[in-house]
Amino acid sequence: MSAKDDFKNMLRKSGYRATPSRIAILESFRNARRPLSAQGVIDALPHGTDQATVYRALKALKEKGIVRQIDLRHNHAHYELADAQKHHHLVCVRCGRIENVYECGVDDTYARILRHSKHFSEIHEHALEFYGLCKACKEKRS
């Protein structure tokens, strides 16, 4: 089964029609292999794709959990496919390089947070990004 078929099935299971523009948006994320801004998605699509369509699709895809929104401190939202393998990001504050982080121990942190919470019994989601300098930028600085 192709990725396009996977995206069609994913959209249909979420109650959405598998329109060419929605499939193209999802393919732009798969091809980018890094979080994209709304403008990044627009730039990756064929010319003539309506901006409003992209923004509406991103909102709907986010609400259904197909894409997730990330704050990379660039004064606008970024999005990526919400894959089964949860991860966070290392972000270079100088050049913007992004690296995925898969093992950060957040499950243990959930338990500790809930043990000490007076008013909460569940955590449904979280956002965790790490900011610093990549090795190349650190070498340039030295």
C-alpha cells in the first residue's frame, strides 16, 4: 500500500474526505521530514493552491490528531505528522537546525508530576522542545 493510500485511509477514518489538497498537504510533511510552517506547506504545494484551504486543512488535521502543532520559537506555528513514535525536538537557536529526540524519560516525569499534583489525575498531552546550539554553530562561536 502506498503512502498516498495510507493518507486516504487515515483521512477517511477521521471522518474527512480524502481530497487531493489534503493528501498533498500530508505528503508535503512526509517529504519534508521536518516540521513545516503553514507557509512552508504552501510553498511545497503546486502553485495555485489556495492559502485559505491550507489553513483550514491544517486546523482540521490538527483537531483530528493527524498533524500536531509545535512551537519552535519562530513567531509562528509549525506542524508535523503525528506519528506513532512520539518525539520532541532539539532546536539550534542560531541556525535553526532541528533534530528529533525520541527518548527523554517523559513517561517517568508524568508519574512524578501526577504523584505531586493536588488537583490533576491525568495528563493527556504535553509539549517539550529543547533549545541550544548545534555543534557546528558552537564551533563557529569558539
